[in-house]
Amino acid sequence: MFSTGQLIFAGLFVVVFTAIIVFAYQKDKKLHLKNYKGVKFIAATFLIFLILLFVIKYMLKN
């Protein structure tokens, strides 16, 4: 389906893209910790809300 060249390009692209993302995150890590202190609380609230919606859906279906 894919040629050897395309598979090599895709593999290299994934490796290089991942390396760039990791480097950029490490560079900005201190800034993110300073500016996004409440994100964990908001993410937890969002997950609880989603779980609650699935529970309600399951209860109403049965």
C-alpha cells in the first residue's frame, strides 16, 4: 500500500515531531507551571462531569 520511501518518511516525521514537541515543552515547563495552576482542578471537574453524563445515560437506557 505504501512505498518504502513513504514509510521511512512517516517514521522519521514521527520521531522528529515528537522530539520537537518534547523540547518545546521542556523549554516552557516553568512558565506553564506558573500560569496554569488551576488546570488540574478544571480537568478533574470536566472528567467528573463526563463520567456523570455517561452514568445518567446508562441509567436512563436501562
